[in-house]
Amino acid sequence: MIRDARERFDALDNHARGVEDLRACGAILLWDQQLQMPRAGSSGRPRHLEAIRKARHERITDPVLGALLDDPTPLENEFAEGSDEAALVRVVRRQYERLTNIPMDFIARYSENASASAQAYRQALEEDDFSIVSPYLERTLENSREFASYFEGVEHVADPLIAEIDPGVTVGSLRPLFSELRARLVPLASAIREQTADAPALPWHENGDADAEAGLVREAAGHFGFDFERGRVDLSDSPFTIRFAADDVRFGCMFKAGDPGMALLSGMHESGHALYEQGVDKAYDGTLLGQGASDGIHESQARLWENIIGRGKPFWRFFYPRLQQTRPELAGMNVNEFVRAMNRVSASTIRTRADEVTYPLHIALRFELEVQLLEGKLAVDDLPEAWNTRMSEDLGIIPVSNGEGVLQDPHWYAFGFVGGSFQQYAIGSVLCAQFYDAALRAHPRIPAEIEAGEFSTLLGWLTENVYRPGAKFTADELVQRATGSEMSVDSLVEYLQQKYSAL
Ligand code: ZN
């Protein structure tokens, strides 16, 4: 049956909306599991999630979709370049072709190993014993290579894994990025470390009040422009952002007794992810264009609101009195001292506690080790030692335990793959500065406005240039359109130099 292009497109759009609806149903189950479900509910929940995952997989790999895409001509060719139709067909094709590559029996083996490994990981962390999880990591590594083997014409075994969340990014494009980051940030970090060595320590009392912290997060998110009519914020065991629909975006911030400031910083980070989701053009709601362009772009927005705004002096000139009200221990510290203290650069063994200067070095280390593992140049048993050697070379510090070293991030142990899940953080670090720089060029008064508690010019620029297009453009296209150039480390280095010279 030959149908005209418009009919084919409408059928494809309709089919793909079903895929997106199933994703949203799964997301609701996950949100409930994270925040509401009684502990014993975990006996039934995996079954429900599996049912949805299967239904979604069947729908996206349905041969009907293949026919709509290509019979009798590639459907994107029927629409103008740059149109929403061509963009949607591109995104649907990508998902269809990737998932039809993967045999069902692999997915079953992958899931089984991922949950067994996640369990072993928890025990390995408790006992600070890498050998408990290393046999699972061997299998994860084999699975990762097998996954890559289902894709033809790839240059590096890690490329298909990276493409899962950052389409268009490859080992070939990341290697020069990471070597430039290291070349420019290692000397900068040691210079700034000396310069901030006399910064006062934050006089936090050990425990804050969880509800008060959550209240502050809601307040800050509200100032940034998060719309509470179209979303909600909760305290949770681990931070997350989740979208059910354009008008229902939720995030969780983590309160940890003994880790003061965590809720606020993680809350501002998730605010960035959530503002992105709320800012996507509502016309894309329910379609595969109604999401961010890539994980790297998403992370750039989280890091922009958490670091450039949330650790910046203009924001604290506005917000510090509110923090002092909930944290009486800050009464004797003025805002300049506070900002200097919270931006002190010191080598930390833990990625999530790293300052803005050394953070990308933590990511470079993970990227290089996972590439070596995938290439077979590093054995799993030698991983902890390789980790510590690199930490000492790049950051001048050696972790005192595996929990503070090779075991600190769940990615390799609990998510089922080695490779592809760390580059987003480095891309995000680089791009947050590049986007902010472009926003400042368009509106130089943004810092003065923020100091007065006014965030709408910044949010407006980001919405127009980054959020509204959703997944319509590739990450590279989006960066080029929004900033006028391709991704570059320059803005990040200049931002860090300026920030620290003014502290
Ligand atoms: Zn994030």
C-alpha cells in the first residue's frame, strides 16, 4: 500500500506517541518506587516495570514502524530540512534502528547481570572490598563489548555505548577534549588551590533540618523560574529529575545528615534539569521531540544553575540572608567570606564533592580507565591500582579506601555497562560556561539582575535558545545555533579564571 508522505508521517507520529506514553508510565512507577512505595512493595514492582519495558521495546521495534520509515522512500526526505517533521522522523529512526539491532536474549542477560552486580556493589561498598564486585564487573565488561558488536561500522568499541545518551559524540571526539581539559585545568587548579588556601571553612553544624532545607530548595527553584503549577519538589534518598508530561515535571533533592549544604546544591542542580524539561516547547508534548537534546546538554543546564548561579556571588548577595535564617551558625560570617569558603579549591577524592576546577579531571580519569578496560589494555583486577595512580598524578591525592576511590560511583557496577555514562558530565561542565557566556553577551546585565533576585532574563535566554527546541536539533547543532561556535573549552577556562580572581 502506497500512502502519501503526510499519511505515513501521521501514522508514525501516532505510533511513536505510544512509545513516549509507555515511557511516562514507567517513570510514574519509578517515582512512586523512589518516594512512596512501602519497602515490601519491591516484591511486585520489578514485574510491573518489566511489563512496561517489554511493551515499549515491542512498540519501538515494531516492523510497522520500519515500513513507515522506509517504504517506499526514507520518510525524512519527504519533508523540508529543518522542519519539525524531519526532526521527529530522525529521532524515531534512531531509536528504531538502535533497538532493532539488539537481540531480546541479550537484553535479558544484560538485565540479569545488572541487578546481580548492583546487589554485589552494595555489599562491596559496605565491606570496602572491590573483589566482591569484580567478577560481575568482568561480565559487565563482556556485555558492553557484546552490545557494541551489534553495531556496524563503528570506530571504537565505546562509541555505541556513548551514542546511547550522547548521540554524535565518539571516543575520537572526546580524546582531544579531555587532553585539553587536563592540560589547562591541572595548572589552573594548583594556582587556585594556593590562592584559596586561606579561605575560611564553612562553620556548618553537623545536622540541618531536612524540612527547612527542602523549603530553601523550593524557594530557590521558585526564584529561578520553576513552575510549581506544573511540577513538584520532594526530599529523596538520591537526587533525580523526572518528566511525566510537559506540565508535570518533578525533582528530588537529597538531604543527608552530616553533609550540610547537600540538599541545597543538589536541589539547584536538579532545578536546572527540571527548568530544561519545563521549558521544552509544549507543542512537542507526548512526542519524542519533547525531551532534551542529549544527556551532555542536559547536564550543562544542571551545572549552570548549580555552579555558575548557585555558587556565584550575585546569587548569594541576594539569597544569603535567607540561608542565615535557617542556619544560625552562619550569623558571624559575611557573604563574601561565605562565597569564598564554598568555592575553596582543594583536591577531593570524591567526584560529587569536587569543586568546579578539579571536577572535569575526575571525569577524565573515569573516561580513560573505562576506555582502557574496553580495549582490553587494563585488567579488571588492576583497576583499583590504576585508579589510585591516576588520582595521585592528576590531583595529588590518594584515596584512603576503595569506597572513596574506585567504588565511589555506581555507574560501572549498577547500570549494566562500562563505557558511555561519564562523558556527559565533562560535556556539561564545558557547555554550561559556553551557554552562560553567550547569554551574557546578549544580556550583560544578567549578574546585576541576579543580585536583585531577578532571574527571568537568564531563564528567557536559555528557554529560547536551549530549552524550547527540545530534541529537534542534534547537540552539535544546538550548541552552534545558541553560541555561534562549536563546543570549546575556552569559555570554561575564562569563566574559572575570572571567578577565582574576583573571590
Ligand atoms: Zn545531573
